Amino acid sequence: MLLVAVVIALIGAAVPAATPHTPDYSHQPLPLISLADLPYEARQTVRLIRRGGPFPYERDGVVFGNFERLLPRRERGYYREYTVLTPALNHRGTRRIIMGRGGELYYTDDHYRSFRQVRE
């Protein structure tokens, strides 16, 4: 029994403890994509954002929390998210435009796992 306890203690010491926090990648530069290179539907979403709507989904314009910490860190409420329609889907899909209060735009096509900063 003592041997089992020693082995468990040694294994526990060798395995790093899980961090309770999401890593912060906000200081790393994001890949760029030009507005012209976005999918047609994403360009349409940007036009709607600039016009102030109307938006096709109730959740368009809600606060984006940046919980993934991939965008530059800002105070809560700085970012808003908007759905980019995906043809042939009957739900919101994974594509979004995120807009910062300063007018900066970010595009994700994989539901916040990665972002590209939109260059105009």
C-alpha cells in the first residue's frame, strides 16, 4: 500500500497542474484578410453593420466577450458580434464578424477558434 501511495505521489508530481485560465493570445498579431477577400456573405454583413441593420438574427449586435483571448484585450462591451450567413444552413453556422468600438473588424469562420483582422 505504501508503494502505491509513493507511485501516485510521483506521478502527480510529474504531471503539470491544469491551469484554470484560458491562455492569453491577445498580444500576438492576427493574420490579415482584405475586405475584398472575405466571402460575399461576410462583405454583406459588414455593409449591414455600417448601415445599422436590419440584421437577420436576434443575437446580431450582442456583446462578444473575447473569452478565447484571441483578440486584443479590451473592456467588456468593446466588441460586438454579427452572424455571417452560410448558404444552405438553416441555423447561424460558424461564421462571424466581430467589430470593435473603434471600428476594427475581425472575421472568424470556425466559431471563434481563430480570427483574421479585416484590412480595408
